[in-house]
Amino acid sequence: MNITIILINSLFMKMNAKKANGVIRGTDKFDIPGVVDAKETAGNDAGELLDGKNEICLFFQI
């Protein structure tokens, strides 16, 4: 399994980030320890904000 950090650039939970949001919801190809987005979402659980908890942390900076 590939370890991947997703860089979204303040687009988390928006229509422009459809591919990233789909991968966050679940994939067998990648292990995602974190997502880099914006100050507003940092510290939250990415899956919890989308549709259920998956323990992928949102960060503001790498």
C-alpha cells in the first residue's frame, strides 16, 4: 500500500476536490495519514467532515 498525503489548497469539501474527497472516503490503493488544506479545517478529521469518521487528520502546513 502506498502512503500518500493529499494537498488540497483550501478546496476541501468543495466540488473542485471531487477526486480527493473520493479517496478520503475510502481506497484500497493508498494509506492516507493526512490532508493539507486550510486553517479553517486544520485539526479536524477529514472523514468526519465529509460523511463519517476515518481518522485522517487535516493540517494547515506540512
